Amino acid sequence: MNFCVVGAGAWGTAFALHLARTGHGVTLLARRSEHATVLRESRENADYLPGLRFPDALIVTHDPKTALASAEVVLLACPSQALRETCGRLREALPQAGTIRLIVSLTKGLELGTHLRPSQVIAGIFPGILISALTGPTNAAEVAKGLPAAMVLAAERASEQLAEVQTAMSSPTLRIYTSDDLPGVEYGGCLKNIYAIAAGCCDGLGLGDNSKAALVTRALAEMVRVGSALGARPETFYGLSGFGDLVATCHGGWSRNREFGQRIGEGRDVAELIARRKTVVEGYQTTESFAGLCREKAIDAPILREMYAILFAGKKPAAALASLMTRELKRETATPLARV
């Protein structure tokens, strides 16, 4: 099967390496011509995945027409706020004789202003093409190295196309499951980044394992409540795209969102941290999007609300913790399908 991976950051590069090792035709589309040239000549992505050599069969280009010429499956590995513009460029480069059978979003974040999920943004630009999302507890470097992992590939309906791509992407080191709860899978992949920033704040404040475990547990309950109110199935959040990704991102030393939160907990200024970053912290703007969406839908999300106050209203993490700890006492509901 022929794949085009759009985005030569850590995650796009890692998945291109995985697919090339699995024996597929893979073209990695970089945004800038100079970056494509460096990748092509050095045969590694020294900025994001140093020391991992590209397979000889992996093609690198910055030309969308070249990348899409024979692609059957397109994977979009770009920041959520650049997704619409990226899709617009790709739309103009589509070959007249369409060979694309599926577009897969690797993006984890809602679009600012519209609050649209990545698949909704993509579907509006590519009508008539099956859209899906691929997510799960996966660190780019580990996937690039071929360490064992599992993910979920979701679309609005089961189809032969989805099953074929599931088989094509799977390997002895990466197991792909499928789901027809596309909203749930995408919301889980977005929300976990917000809670990972909160977990990082716990680390930065030096609160210990008890506090972090409590936070992650209540974050899962909030994730179920928010996602269900937005039309997702509750059980989806207990799978790879919800609980699995939440645990990995809240605890992984590699997690950009957790590390960002840790620096905030240590007392660093949010605006300064964002200005100095080379890589995108998806949870930052996703917090803004979800806070607006929860206000519009009257969804109670106290952890999310406090994270918005920290990131956009200057509230100190210790004060946010106090607000959460002194809320009205409640009864815990622990049944997966119960309202939590």
C-alpha cells in the first residue's frame, strides 16, 4: 500500500519509519524545501529523532503533488491550528485521477474558534473521502525504534477500507485496533493533553504520587463526562485513546505537555515558556478550545476550568489546587458506564 505522511516532525517521521519498515511505499512530505533537502541527504531527522536512520525506500519531498501522486492513504501529522491551511494546500495538489482511499488524522487538538475536531476540519475540505483518526499511548521515539505499542484507528463507520488499512499498518511491533466512535477517540486524544499539563503541575509543585494518582483518576472521570456530553460513547474513554493515552502522557518523561506543566508548577511564566518552545504543546490551545466549548454547552469540568485559569488568567497552580481540593464533597461513582 502507498502512504503519504504529511509533516516531518517527530510523530510524522516516526510513523513514516514504521510504515517503511513494514514494507509499504512511503513518502514523507516536509513543509519546507530546505528541511526536505536536509532529511533526504542526511537520511535522518536530527532535530526530532537523532540517530534513527531512514530506510533506503523512504522518499522525502516538499512537493505535495509529488507526494500525493500515487498515495492511497494520507496521514496528517501537523499541529491542530495548522490543519486547515495544510489541508487546503493538499487539496490543490490532489491528482485528477483520485487514488486516495483514506485520510488519517494524527492531530490531537480542537480548532480554535470553531471547536471542530480534526476529522471534521478535514472532512469539510475533502468531501467524499473516508476520514479517520489514529491515536493511542504512543511516544514517537519508541515507535520509530520499533518498540511494542498499540493504537486505535477510528472512523464513523466500519468499512472494508478501514479494515485493509488496519491490516497494512499493523506489524509485530504495532497493533492497530479499530473503532466506530470517531468523536470519542478524537476527544480522548485531545483532552489527555490538558490533563497531562495538570499532571506536570503536580510534578513541578512536588506534590508526590498520591496527588498525581488522584488527579489522573479524576481526570479520567472528567474526560468521560465531557466526552459523553459532546456525543461520544463513555466506554471509549476506558480504551487506548482515553485511559491508555492519559496514563502515558501524564507520566512519560518524554511528554511535551507534562514537561510544560512541570515548568509552570516550578514557577515559570506561561507566556515565556510558549514563546521559547521549538515544538508545539497541543494541550495549551486545546485548553482554550475546550474551555469555550464547555461554557457553551454548560458542561461542568472543574480540572479543565482550573487549567484554563492557570494558562490564560494567571492563576497560580497552588491556588488552582486549593480550589479543586475545597470543592463540595461528593460520592464517587466508579462504574465505567455510570455518570461520573
